[in-house]
Amino acid sequence: MSVMTFSRKAAVLLLAVLTLLAISGVGVRAENERNVIYDGEAKKIVSLPDDDLFFNYKELVPGEVQEQRIWLNNKDFNNVKMYLHAEAAEAEGFDTPEEKALSDELLNRLRLHLDLTTADGNVRTIYDGPASGLPETSGQGTLKDDIFIGEYTKNDQGIIDATLTVPGDLENKYQEALGRVHWVFICDVAQSGSKTEGSGGAPSTGLFGQLDSMGAAYLLVLLALLSVSGVMVKRKKR
């Protein structure tokens, strides 16, 4: 019997936020769009123009609200299902345990709101909570688990509009703080295949179990290294 199988690809991109508490003026946001593309020819997920998904999240001041638009694209003949989740950064990425602790604190102070526009034009909020992506009772959703962000045919496009809010009372201890969290984008790529009924073998459960039992390859590439890298807050001079 002919069945549809999926090959899983994934990658991690960079979210870098810079907070400078003692510098006057606000930087100009020259680039407000980024692209996450499934490249069917290369069989991988790529980001353009570079791996920093959140170019606009630099030199933020307390009380500032900054937006970033991320385009989702399918450049393959096969249908692609896209997912997104966040993972905590490893302690090895920080010079000291104190830097890691400060990073975690900072990410929990910053507010992140994500609106998704799918290829059919539907708009919905997929997350509203701390930039760490951890669930909270006052927020909406969680980035801890995979969020389905749409199924895309060839040349379909979707949009994630990300809004980051810096609290006005952010303390001076966060000056030049480095915050990191990994954003992982995952693509399940449809592949036609066949399997004979009654072929035996243990039943598989879950997506990865199905992939293994059907012999479909999956590749996990770091894609969304949402490295809220140095959320430097600037204090405006009075």
C-alpha cells in the first residue's frame, strides 16, 4: 500500500539582543525582515541574509518595543510542515555561572509576542510570554514544545511577526548582559513511498518512530540559535 512518509530537517538560528544602560540615543533599525527557507535542492533549512534572525534586537533601551518580521518559505516541490520550539542555552556558552544565571533572569524579564500569518492568510498568536519561551500562567502558549507553524506547498510563504518589549524598570545590573536561548525550526518534508501491508516488525509510535520504521532519513541541523546575544539596554539621558 502506498503511504506518505516524511523526512525531518531542522536548524537553529540566532536571536541577538543588546541592552546598553548608559548610552544616549537609539540605534536605527535598518533591517526588519529575515527569511527562513527550506531549500529542496540543498535538502536543508537556510536563513537569509545570515544566521541572526533578530537583527533589530540590538541596543535596546528600557521601555522600548521592537519588532522583527521573519518570512517562512518553501523552495521544494514537496509539501513541508514547519514547527518551532525553544531550548535553553548550554552553560558552556557563558564565561561564568553568574553570566548564565543573569542571562536566564534577563530572558524572563523580556516579553516576546509572536503572531503567525500562514500561507492561506490566517493570522493567529502562537506565543505571548517571556523571551525564554518557558510557559507561564499569565502568558499564552509555550515554546518548550513544538508549535505547528503551517504546511507549505512549493513557493508558499508564511510570516512570523515577533514583538519584543523591554520593561521600563529594567535594572542596571543587566547592562551588557548576554542572554541566549535556542530557537529550533523543524521541517517535515513529504516524500512519496510504499510499504507492503503485513510486512511485520514492531509498530512505531510518534513521528520519529514512523520515520525510523519507514527508513526515512532525518537530519537535525542547529537553525534557530535564538541567541538573545547581549541584550544591551541603554538608559536615555534625561
